[in-house]
Amino acid sequence: RSTLVEWTLIPKDDGGTTLVMKESGFERPEDRADNAGGWKKELQDLVEHLGKKGS
């Protein structure tokens, strides 16, 4: 099984960036639901990493 993950970076007027992440290609709705928690953790880790000096 494979899915497609798309990342879109959108510049904001304040100099920041909005990250939009979309994953598609799930065979069953429950597969998508089971996967959602993992991305939440990964995105939290990304925010933490980007907030560090020198990143």
C-alpha cells in the first residue's frame, strides 16, 4: 500500500509561512483515520525543530 503526500508552502504577509499537508490514496476510511495521529506528532516535531536557533 502506498499513499501520496503533498506539501505546499504558502508565504504569509507577516513574513511567515503556512504549511499545507495533504495525504491521499488510502484504500479504506479507517486507514486514513488510523494514520492521522502520526502526522500530528510529526508536524509538532517539525514546529519544534524550526523554532530552534540555527534551523
